[in-house]
Amino acid sequence: MKADFQRTVFSLFLAILFITLESVAFAQSLTPLGQWSLPYGETVATSAINGPTAYVVTLSIWVPFSHLKVINIADPQNPVFTSDTPLASSNVPFSGNGIALFGEHAYIACGDPGGFHVFVVNVADQTAPVIVKKIDLAWVTTVTIEGNRLYVGKGSGGFEIFSLADPDNPKSLGVFSTIAANDLKVADGLAYVAAGSGGLKIVDVTNPAAPWLVGGAASGTANRIAMRGSVAFVGSWDGQGIVRIFDITNPVTPALLSSIANPFNIVAISINDSMTAVAYNSAGVTVALYNTSNPQSPVMAGTLKLAAVTDVLLKGRYLYAAEGSAGFVVYDVLDPARRIRLGSLQVHSIPVGVRVAGNFAFISDLLNGIHIVDISNPNSPTRVADYIPPEDTGYPVGSVYPSGSNIMVPIWSGFDVVDLSVPTAPKVVSSFRGNVPVVPVITVSGNYVFTSGGDIVDVTDKSHPNRVGSLSPPVGITKFETTGNYIYYTTTSGIGVIDISNPLAPRLRGTLNLGYSASTALAWPNWYVRYNALSVFELSDPDNIRLVNPGTYDGLGSKVAVSGQKLFLSRLDLSLWDIRELSAPLLVKFVSAPPAIDLAAQGDFAFNLGGQGQFQIFQGALGPPPARPTLQLMRDGANLILRWPKDYADFKLHALSNFGDAWEIVTTTPAQDGDFLNFTNTRPLGNRFYKLIK
């Protein structure tokens, strides 16, 4: 392709996908998200993944013994078999790292009665792969590719380097045979080798005809290795399975950062941006998940008990396991650990609301006042006091509003001001009565309390609340939230905005009729509305509430709450959403929880108040965002070419001509050009804006 490579980084917006597992141990087990099962008598030996395609080598009790299976995993819940290519007539098992992918070719380690081989398979047509060459070797332990070179581990015979200038016909460039090579990875001209009893060895391969040993480190009997940037994860056997984590910034003397020990032998290791999966050969097989975002302090994040595993692959949020006769199974590794139920407390009678401030939660009980709960230890919330309104203030109470060392407690036709300087001994300071005989919804801005009964009350002197004005809220107010100079409210039929820049003269701004009562949460400048979908409305113009995302999460729900970049949503479960891309919330996962009467959020915690009085605390932290793909612009005559790395094929290109318009997905399928995806368009007249969204 001829092009003027004047590259311009274009505006890039994307929803974040990779979320690290919570750094708290748990004992739950993963359940399969999707599974592709094998015919009788076959087991999975090793696998590799490229985009939406999995390449799986199986072993069979029937001749021919080895097969290459191609599986479409575009939908991880429904893997689809594409093709089956017979390989060798031997059942020599290869556990892990037995396939390497390069463009339209797969290089597969295998064996038959004549010895060991690397099969070169053209997979351009995934429905009918073609074996184009067989490289004969004395022994093969692993294959890997870096750049346009194939590296083949040969056990005690070291490793051999092949050129892939002609992918159909690899040519040997050199051999390094002074160390063993049970497994290896290559990056930036250096080969990192799991060298058996030699531990970790690092070899300079910039001149493939004359590789030379740079350095290394003791690491037991090393048999597996994985790499993430300047960190190497080396699996070895020292009477127990140990994963040693090294800083390889100095390849001469790698520095040991930490280690992970397990009584059993290591079968396979795989990593993503923040997690490490280790398969152990125990009674059955245990796949252990560790949060290694801080490689100096790995934390157990979960385990998976399986009958048999010969290979595991971590790709983003999914773990792909080669489970012997069970086939090729996909697990969502975010499932069990994204939210952890930490503690709970049973509150009797009729709960109606919960609010959280600092180390305390305030649970409103329709008949028994306010329960004050110490949540400083979220694993063990403790009820420390109750506030029972004086008899002459009447019942029932509504959801409180924390304000400094006080809480405003809605009661019949008004509210109480309650002093919480001593949380274990709440004390009523004063009471305010309005003229509307209902329990109002209230909000506070500065020294003013606004009630859904239409009262504006100055509480500068907490002992003498003073009505200073009135507002005319719409009928059926269900919620008030205050941000800056605005009150955002929901009613039984819609949402709206009240301007309180002059608190004594509030005025109604924008309204939007939804036709239903909704639960809402604010994450400025957006408003998240929950009914039968999680919809997003933009509030930057208070006179024009604009729908920016109609939502796709089906099923009636009850409550939403926002904390920073996290949104918690109660339905028949509790779900965690990533809202780092404000207008495009991303569902992370959910956990079983009773439907919420009310829901609050603070920091990484969600506080769920169930209809039967169950008060439960859940934790749901988001991990660091991944590296973002770069969207590039190039000129090609009269055309413009937008391109991004092919590893981000699941990102979709969106476009618009004028800000304020809705973004539209570009439906044309991008063309693959080497390591990139290209979208070609004639040069537009006027402005045209693009972004990538996942």
C-alpha cells in the first residue's frame, strides 16, 4: 500500500475492559462460561489464540493420534468448531507452548514414531488448514515466535532459531546448545529460557548464527516461563512448584522480586496485564489465579479445581483451559472476585433507606427510627446506636441526609436535626415542621435544606431551623441529589433539574418525561437512570437533558449508586459497572444479593439494604486501565486511512461530523494490513471526528 505516512494521533475514547481481580483471597470456584467438547477418546494437549480464533492440538486413542482443531471463540459463551486437521500418528503429549502463530501460519510441536517435528500449517482458510512442511528434530519441548523468527526449544539440546522470511519454509539460522531449553520467550533480541536445573538463562540472539549467554539466575528446575514487560515469571520444581518473579531490567543479574509456592508441579503459566494463572498437577488439577499487578507482592485471587489441564491461556478477562477429555473450556475470571461480600447485619422491622458518610451507615427503619452502624471494619459492621424520634414528631422516617456532624432525619411533614458528635449517643437538636402532611425527600446545599414538600429551610443555627423560602417541585418527587448549584430530582414519571444558584429563589430548568419512575445516580456530567436498562443522560446543559446511551441491560431493577468511576446496580443481583467512559458504562460482572430497597456507595464499597432488613457490604475495586490502542490517520492520495493495531479488533470505529450529534458506528469492516486494521475513506468535506470504543 502506497501511503504518505504523516501520522496524526486522532481523538481516542474507549471503554475500559481489563479489570484486575480484587486483592483479597476468596474460596469460590469459577464455573464455565463456554465449552467446546471433544469426541470420545480425544484430549486437549495445547492451544494458542489469535483474536477470535483458538488453535487446539488434541491427542486421540485413534489413528491419527494428533489433530489441529480450529475453534471460533468470538462469542466466548458459544465456541464454534471450524475444522479438524490430522497431524502425526503418535500420542506424545505436549503440555503448554506447543503452538506458535505467525500471520496465516501455525507452527506446531508434535511427534510420531519417526521422531519429533514442527508442523508448518497454513491456516489462511480456517475451514481447511493445509500442512505445508514438517521440520524433523531430535526433540521438541516448545515453540515461540518473535519478529519473523521461530524459536524451537529442544530440551537438553538447547534451542534452534529459524527464519520465517518464507513462512511456508522456515530456514535454520543457528543453534544454542550449551543450556537446556524446556521453555523460552523472546523479546528485544534476548531469549529468556527456562533451562531445567540451570534455572533462568538469558541469551542474546540478535545474531542468530552466534547466540551468546548474557546472564541468568538460580530458579530450581525451571520448566515454564512467561513475560510481562521487564518482569519474568519462571515456573520450577524445588520439591514443590514455585513461580519465581524476576525483574529482568538488568539481564546479566536478574533480581528476584517475589515467589509463589504450591506443593504441586507446575503444568503451565499464563499472564495478562495484571493477573497470573498457574496450572498445578495436583489431585486433579488446580488453576490458581494471582493478582500480580504489583509483582513484588502477588496476592491469591482465586482457584479453579479441574479434572485435568494441559494448558491455560489468559486473554483479557477470559481464561481458556485445555481440560483433557473435557475439551476446550472458557472461564470468565472476573466472575468470582469482582465483588466480595465482606460483612452483613440483620435489621428487623421495615427498612426504607440507607446513607453512608465516613465510618457510619444510617439505616432508616419505617417504625423504629434510624439505626447507626459502624462500618469502619467492613467485614464486621456493628450497630452502635439507634435514633428514635420523639413521640411528638411523628412517624414514619425517611432516608437521612448526613451533613457534617449532624444528620437530617425526614419525619412527618418535616425533619429533625440530630447531633452525631458522639455517634453512640445521637441527640436531637431541633425539629422543623412544614405544611405538607407527608414524609419529605430532602437534600442539603450549604446551610439550606430543601424538601420535596416545597420548603427551603436555613439551618445555619442548627438549634433554630428557619423557613426562608419555598419551591414548587413537581408532583411525585422520589429523589433529590445536589451537585453545585443544581438539584437533580426524579419523580414517578421522569427526571428534572432545579437551579439553586440563588437558594432563596430556585427555578426549574430542564425536565424529561420518561413515563416511569426510575432510580438514579449522578456521576457529573452524566446521570445514570435505571428502570429496564441502565440509561445515561448528559447534564452539562441543565436546560437540555440529553439521552446519550439508551442502555441494553434488560430486566427490571431497583437501585443504582455511584462512587468515583464505579457504578453499582441492584436488580435480582448486585452488579458492578465501569464508568470510566462516562457515556458508555461497561458491565463488569454481578454477584448474588437480595434486591435493594436502597443502595449506597462509598470508595470501593457498596452498601446494599435488602427488603427483609439484610444490610450487606460488598467490595468492588477496578484495576488500572490497559494500554490504549493508538488510532492513526494517514493520507493515500485522495483517501484518508484510519488504522489501529489488529490486536484490538474488538474495538469498533465510531464517527460524527459535529459535536453534539450522536456518534455512529462505522459499519464497514476494516481491512487487515499486516499488524494493523485499516479503514479507508475518501477525504471528507469539513470536519469528521473518529473514536474507538469497545
